[in-house]
Amino acid sequence: MKLMNQKLTKYTWLLPFISGICWGAAGIFVRTLEHDGLDNFSIISFRMLLAALITGIWILFYNRHLFYVHRRDFWLFIGSGMIGMTALSVFYNISVTKGSLALSAVLLAMSPVFVLFLAAIFFHEPVTRHKLTCVTLALIGCVLVSGVLESNGLSWSITGILCGILASFFYAVYGIISKKVTQKGYHFLTITFYGTLFSGMTMLPFSNIHSLSGMIVSGQRTTFFILIIHALVSSVLPYALYSLSMRYMEAGKASILASSEPAAAMLFGAVLYAETPGILSICGLCFTITAVILLNYERN
């Protein structure tokens, strides 16, 4: 059993890496659902509530004791959902509608910078030269992946840029809160369930419930199916895997490993929306992968 745990720990770097890929796919669902007539707040609310439902059913069959949360820790789960998840989703969705998927993701990829310094303040995690080098490589790679320098005149509003940066900051805040909750011994399913629940409840008063019910009544069940897949791919899996990774690694390291998101967004954009990557974008992908490899083989 001990040997098996050691083998699993060896591959825990894959958890935030896969989370980044899942988050990189979020823009696909946002664009599709907006095209079907749903507004930003409704997309986030339905996504989070469905994610809470899916995670709740998972807990119900796996271990019902995971629903238990001590009263003194409830503020952490509220902060995780109402501040971390909600703010991240709102600002990222706005950012996605203003430009290419890769360009939206590159702004979000600035989160390792915020996380490294927040983690140093709250958890006293060392800001080593190795980590700073990896952050630099990852950010350079993200900028190149986005194709900013060869965007063919793609315009970005100040609002779009600010929303992307704010999404990055709240992504970092979510990571820090998740680390704090994990240190208290809570299961990653518990963190995901209450985070998505509080986030969905926060956005529900601002969402258009009638639009969803109208779609179901009118036979637009495909849209409802997309909402379920969106909740699973963009919320349940990435948040659960990211929270789980906090049990085995530092918050700063996990955030850098999750920088696979821009590369994933670039590939999705190229395949689905003809956002063809150029030479700079391919070079950026190499930078990002190099940063991930170097971080994974950090010397003790």
C-alpha cells in the first residue's frame, strides 16, 4: 500500500495539469451557450449548481460523511465559492467573449505570479529562483501561445484586459483558499461541492431561470445536455483535481502546472474556430511545456 501511494504521489503533477486542460476547454462551452441565448450570469449559475448536484450525488454514494463541515470553517467554503469560483468565472467569461480562446487563457495564466507571492505571505512557501524561472518561462510561453504578436489586428478593449487580469487574481485566491481548506483535512470532494454550491447560489438571483425552462419546454434539450457537460468538464473535474493536488504539493507549484490551459485553449481554438496558431504560438507552447518539465524535476 505504501509503495502504491508513493507511485501515485509521483504522478500528482498530472492533477493540476489536467485541470488546466479542462479550464482551457471552458471557452468552447461559453461561446456555444451564448449562441444558444444564455447570458453570462445564467451560464455560470447553471454550471455551478449542476456541478454541485453531480458532486453531491458522487458524495452520496461514496461517503456521506464528506458533507460534514465544522461551523468555524464554513467561511472558507463560502469564500471559495462566492469569491474564488464566482469572480473567476464571471471575469473569465467576459474575457472569452472579447477575443480568442488562447488570448483569454494567457491572461488567466498570470495566476502563478499571484499565487507564488500570496502563498509566500499566507503559507510561508519559499519563492525560490527555480520557481521564478519557471514562472518566467511559463508566462513567456503563454504570451507567445496567445499569438498576441501575430494576432492580425485582433482588438481588445480595456475592459477585456482588466477582466482577464482580475480572473487571474481570483484564480489565485481560489488556490490559496483551497490550500487552507485542504490543510484542515477536508476532502477534495467536500471542497468542490460546497464551493460550486455557494457559487451557484450567489449567481442564481442574477440568472434567467425562465430561459433554461423555456429551452427544455421548447425541446432544446441539446442545450441542457451541453450545460451538464460544461459543469462536468469546466467545474467538477478541474476544481476537484486542483483541490486534490493541494494535498500533495505547494500552491505555487500547482498553479504553474495548471498553466497548460493556454496551450489547450490554443489547440481548441485552432481546431474549432480556425484561430490558426503561427510560429510564435508554437514556440510559446514549447516554452510552457519546458516550464512544466523543469518544475516537475525541481531539486530538493
